[in-house]
Amino acid sequence: MTSTLGTTLVLGGLLAAAFGAVVGIEGGLRHRAGALKIVLGAVTAFLLCMLGANLTMVYALVTHDFSVHYVAQVGSRATPLVFTVVSLWSALEGSILFWGAILAVYVFAFARSHRNDPPTNPLLALGTMMAVAVFFAFLIAGPANPFGRVSPVPPDGPGPNPLLQNHILMVVHPPMLYLGYVGMVVPFGIAVAALLRGQLGDAWMAVLRRWTLIPWTFLSVGIVLGSWWAYAVLGWGGYWAWDPVENASFLPWLTCTAFLHSAMVQERRHTLKLWTVSLSLASFLLTILGTFMTRSGVFNSVHSFTQSEIGPTFLVFLGAVLVVSVFLIAVRGPLLVPEGTMGGVASRETAILVNNLLFAALTFTVLLGTLFPLVREAFSGVKISVGAPYFNRMAIPLGIAILFLMGVGPSLPWGRASPETMRRQFLVPAAVGLGVIILSLAAGLRGASTLLTFGLAGFVGTVTLREMLLPVRVRMREQGEAFPRAVWQSARRARRRFGGYVVHLGVVLVFVAIAASQSYVVHTTATLKPGERFQLGSYTVQMTGLRDGSDPHRRWTAAEVRVTDAGGREHLLAPRMNFYERSTDPIGSPAIRSAAFEDLYLTLLAFDQAGPSASFNAWIFPMVSWIWWSLPFFVLGALFAAWPERRRDRAGAAERVSVPSDARSPGAAA
Amino acid sequence: MTRRGLWIGLSLAAVTAVLLFVLAKGFGRDPHEVPFQLRGKPAPDFTLKRLDTGAPVKLSDLRGKPIVINFWASWCGPCKMEHPVLAMSAKRFGQEFQFYGVVFEDTEENARAFAGSPDPSFPQLVDERSRMAVDYGVTGVPETYFIDAQGVLRDKVAAPIDPRTMMEKLAALKQPAGPVSEVVR
Amino acid sequence: MTAWVLGLVLAAYAPQQAGSALLDPPREARVQALGKQLRCPMCQGLSIADSNSSAARAQMDKVRELVAAGKTDQQIRDYFTSRYGEWALLEPPASGMNLLVWLLPLALLVGGGLAIARTMRRPAVVASVPASKPEDRPPADDPYLEAVRAELRR
């Protein structure tokens, strides 16, 4: 019964999506005003069907209805309730179903907030989004159907993948990524609408920008959480391996970030339109490519738990979207004529244009590196590897250049900068940057690119803080406001700017953390008997004993150690080795002691019950926690930038739109 | 369509076509498969000692009869599961083929305890520091290697071996070596 | 059920020996550097220096042995590629078709840079749509003054 209900709802969703797609596109191209209401109805129907299907699946999981195919695949009576609900997205079919729900919510939210707009643009946008929804609904109804019936009904199931029950991060990381990935459909629809119409005005540009910021935020969170999980759980002390699926999430983030900056030029100078729209399309395309890479089984990756049959279907969809996008860019793109001009070489818009190029180059390089082994195998049958050394070698110079631009861009004005301006803007930050390098050298730190990163971080940090505090100082002086009020008022009136700079500060943190945690690692390995100890940096590690234990799905052995830090404080850690029935190698769990400026990271390499003795790997990673600490900066900055302002009647506002507008008032230094 | 549009369109279309071709070709290939370069080459020589007696065993002394070498470890579940297949094959075909087991990344005590539990129907060898395993290109356990009577490494199975695969590989081992060809997928 | 019992039996047998004893710092540094270049055969994309798996440890021991025996870096790399092919190297050697992966990004950067430089020099094509936004005002060359103006206007 559950199976039938679920399948019916999915099919209903498919029909609603198809209907909405056709009416939306057709109505948009023919400017049919009445069509918008119909499409809104279709979107609502799609939402109800998708939510219904998801709730049905959750119900089936919770009641352990093993007659449903997906429940038989990942359900288990032994699994705690939380993980039973979470197992909705623990395997392929369930996660695509979950996608469908998220997609429906996004599209519905968009439709609702634009229901009173001049209908043509929303119609085209919604039609496009519904067309994408058709594909996903088709996937759920067909190749990736979780609602199939299983007969005879098994009494119990294997439960979700044990790695997914290990750590709270695994509960949060996938949904965050889905919210980011799926959210890219909305800007895609908006951008396609602009191309179909051959115009991209200010109001529609603002819509495009706002609806990109939301998935961008989720994607950022998902990526950082993923790297945190890799660090805390996988036990090799790293957080980013340039694994194909990691790259798959990074690529759309790169183009999306570039888009957010390019959009500024679009709005202020009315140029770089084709760049901006292309970046928006690219973000969605890379999302689909990324999903293909994760799910097709074609790539060797940490994430390729499940090989699936949806690969070919996905490839066809990817091909279709690529062809449509290329066609639109080539044929309609040139219609997006710039209405303004670029400023001089030393201007903010030029800095952003160069930024676009750097991001495009980084995206291209990561994509090329990820696909290259496949290319070589396709053409010559030879298997090669393109791994971390390649990506680091290419990404570090590009990253440093981007970091440099982060300080240059905000310092330069729109339009043209005189030598006077340049000197005033750059003198102090450059001095700070240089000072940081000198201090680092004096402290004994070495490494050219690392020191350069630190120096640039000082440079960029100074620029960013100055740009944030500048209007604060003016307010305090001109209007006699106290510091806290001045900060709040300035921020409130320039949300995007302020929020953007907060995010920049977070990025600076990440750069510094990565540079320090890669360059100044201290490592040792030692075998101890109980009572013996070894020294690493300012820490003394003493083994106290071995301990065994078991969980429902695994057995483990832990080596208990007592760590004494520089201040004499003691901490008890227990790195572990876990034995799962299905894997040939045991999987280690590291023990981490996080201090403010460094982490002590211990793993258990081997042990001997007879000794007893244990062998350890120990590292000190400086500054690595700062990567996770950057998350609040990303989230708060983006939230602040995206928060809708109170609607104000604007002098000179031509259209009456219901979009909460956050375009700058005339003359604002946004 | 403008000229600029045409240029953009053509270059993007070309890239798209290459991308789709490359991705489509990826289907059917196993991304986890590790290349086996020593196929058709003489098996690297080794001198290991037997687990039970400590007597040395040299590969060059074993020429004349085809050899089957199985790598395993005490901490490897699937190794224990495949062991009966090897034991049975050793019993049945011990006249025509020589079966040896090599302990991988493990201590002698552990190996002895593990090998003791099913009866050791074929000799187990100790590989100190897994030198010989790395020499053979072992990527993990269990793995089984097939060497013909002339000492040429013919094939390997990088997974727990089942009876049917074992029969196929043994039969192939008796055939003379063909010309060295590309890895057959 | 059998798997569970198996698990019980397994845990009683400790896995793995630790790696071989480290060499003196200069040579151990070579071992680690080489280890970062070689791919662990049963992990997903990790180097043998980073991976904790048994195969990786065995290979690191082999690297250590070869370094101690006086082999050069290239000889050690060749040892592994003769067993696993070019696949064993995490950075594709810059020869033959592999040059593409090294040169194409560079070409994109240079080409893109040139294109931008050319666009900057050419006079821009401006549409006849009147820009109502006051970007028409004279180029602001003093962001501080502009900020002040903006604040006072509120």
C-alpha cells in the first residue's frame, strides 16, 4: 500500500512538472499573462506530491515496512530512530527522492515571491525549473525508484552504511550539500529566462543575485563540513584530498562565487553581462556534472559507495542541458549588450574581470585534472593518476593571486583611480602585509608561498576592515553616534557590502589556516608499552593501556593515552581501530586534542594484545581549527547580505515589483 | 547569429562533444581496478621462509610446475572466507600445481594462530616487511597470483577467489603463454 | 551471524605490524617526499605517505628500503611504475599527451589575459538605452569622499 501511494505521488509530481514546464515556457514566449496562475498551481501540485512522497518514505522507514524496496535496502530494526530518518538520504534512491522535495520547495518559494510580477520573466524561469524537475521526477519514477515492491518481504534489513552512523557531521553534511546543489536550479531558470528574452535588466538581475546567494551559502557550509568530517573521521590528518567528488562540490562553488562578484559589475556598470549569465549557467551545469560524477560509478572516489544504473540517464540529461545552454549563450548571448563601460585598468570592475578570469582558470584546471585520467583512458587505454600534488601545484598560485585581488578590488573605486587614490588606498595595507612577513621571518617561519600568504592575509585583512569601518568613522564623526550604533547603522544600510566583507574575513582565515596547517606540520611515529612516553612539540604522550569494545556493527580496540601539554594540563585520548565485517582493512578513528592555535592528532597504527604495546602516528597541525571557525563568518555574512530590507519607496524606481529590493539608493558606495 | 556568437557556439559545442564522449566511455570500466603491469613478465624471484618449519623457499627452485601464490592476513575477513577454496584446490590439484600462501603485513604469531585453525593444506610463507608482496605489485589482501611452469607471471585475481574462477585460471595456466597483450577487460 | 562471530575471532588477532624503523632525518625526509608522490593502491586517491592502509605501509617500507640501498628518486619511481604503471604516480609525468593537463590551464590564463587586455584598449560598444543610474557622474576617484557624501545624504 505504501509502495503504491509513493509511486502514485511521484507520478503525480512528474505530470505536474511536465504541465508546468510546457505552460511556463510557452506562456512566457507568448507573453500570456494568465499562464502564471496556472504554473503556480502546477508548482504547488508538484510540491505537494514531492513532500507527500518523502513523508510516505519516512513513514515506511520508521515503521520498518520492508515491503518497500528502499527500506529493505537501508532499513534495520536495530538502527536508532534518528538514523532511521536520516537513512532517507543515505543511499542513492532515497537521496534523489529527497532532492525532489528540496527542488519543489525552492521552486515553490520562488513562484510565491514572484507571483505578482510582470509575468513573462517568471513564466520562463519557472518553466525552465519545471523542465529540470521533470527529469528528476522521471528519475525517481523510473531508474531510481525507491518505492518498488519487495516480495517475499524480508524480516529485517542491513541498515544504512555504518560510516554514516559514526559521526553527527555525516547527518548534516549531505543535506547541506543537497540544499546547495539543488538550489542552483533557481538561478539557472532565471538566467535562462534572461537569455530567452534577450535582456537582463536591473530588477531581474537583483532577483538572479538573491536566489544565487542562498544555495551558495549552503554549498559553502556543506563543503567545509565535508572537510571537517574527513579530518575528524578518516584518520589521515588531511581535510581535502582533491578527490573527484570533493572537486565536484568545489567546482560549482567556484563559478558561483565568481558570479556573485561579476554580478556587482553588472549592476553598477551594466557591463560584463555575458560573463555573469554564463557563470550562472555554468554553476548549474557543474552541479549536474558533479552529481553525475558522484553517482555514475565512473570515478574512483571515497564517495563511490554505490554503483548505480542512473549513470546513462544522467549523462543524457547533462548532454541535453549542455546543448541548450551552449545554444542559448551562442544565439541569445550577444543580445545582452553592455549598457555601460568598463573603467580604467585600475578600477574595481577591472579587478573583478580579472577575478572572473582567475576563477574560470581555477575551475577549468580542477575540472581538467579530475577528468584527465578518464580522457587518457578513453583515447589511449592508459590509466594515469592526477592527484593532490598536481592540484596543489596549480591551485596554490591561483589561490594566492585571488587572495591578492581580494585586497585590491575593494580598495579600488568604480571607474577610474588616480595615482593619488591608489597611493592612499594601498600604502597602509601594503605596509601591514610587509610587516606580517617580517614578523613571521623573525619568528623563524619559512616557506615562500606560506609567508606570501600570511603577508597577503595581513594586506587583505587591513583593506577589508578599513572598508567596513570607514562609514562607521564617518557616522561617528558627522552624526556623533557611538561606536556600536554606528557599526549597526552602517551595516544595515549597506547589507551586501558589509556581509560580503564579513565573508571575505572568513576567507582570509581559511587561507591562513590552510597555509599554516600544510606547511608547519610536525610528525612522529612511535611504539609504546604502557607507561612509556614520547615527545612531540610541547606535548608528552604516555600510553596507559589497551581497551576493547563493541558496537552493534563493529568491534574496536582503543589505545588509551595521557597527553600533557605545555601548560602541564593533562588530557585523556583514545585513538581506535575499528573492525567492520565487510572491510578487509580495519578503519581507524583518530583522537584529536584541539587547542586555540594547533591540533594534536593521534592515530593508532598497530597493536599487540600480547605485549601489550601499541604503535602510534602523531601530528601537530597548526591553525587547522580555524578552517571550521570560518563557517560562522560565511553563514553570518551571507545571511546578512541576503536579508531583505524593509521595502522603501525609491525615487526613480520605475517598476513596481514585489521583490524585496536591495538595490542601492543613488550614490551609495556599495 | 552574430560572428562572435558563432565562434563561442562552435568552441563550446566542441568542448561539450569531447566531454560527453569521454564520460560515456567511462561506463563499463572499473574505476577501482589497479593496472597489473607484470603480466607476461618473469615473476620476481624471492626467498621466504616457511611459517611452520622456518626452511627457506626460493622461487627459482620451484620451476617446472606452475605455482599459485595466495596473499592473506589474519586481520582480513574475506581471506578467511576464501581459504577453504584454496585448501580444496591444493588437495585436488597438488600434483599438477604448487600452492603457497604468503602472509601480508602481519606478525608471525598472528599468522600461525590463523593458519592453524583450518589445517594448513599448503605451505605458508613469511614475507618480512612485505617486501615480496610489494615486488609483486600486491595492492591488498586477498590476492592470488598464477605463475606458469616457466616462471612467467600470467594472471592475478585481486579479490576473494571462488571455485569457478580458480578452475578457469588453473586451466589457463596450463596453456602456453600467448603474446603479451593489453589488459583484457 | 557468522560475520559477527568472525568479527569476534578477528579482533582477537591484532592486525598489522607498524612500519619499519625510520631512517635518519635527511633520508627519512626523502622517503616521506617520495611517499607523497606515490599512489596508495587500495585507497581512493591518497598517497602512500598519507594512507594508514596495510598496502600503503608495505610500500612505504619498500621506499625506505630502496632509499637506504642508495637508489635515486627516479629509480624508486620506476620501480613502482614498472609494477603499477603510470597510475602509481600522483602527478602525471610531463610528457606526451600528459603535457595537455599541464599546458592547457596555462594557455587559458594567458589567452584570457590577452583577451582582457585587448578589450580594455578597444572603445566599448554601448547600447543606446539611457542609463538612469547615476553611474554617469564623473568617475569617483576618492572612495572616502564618496562614502562621506553618501552618508550625509541619508
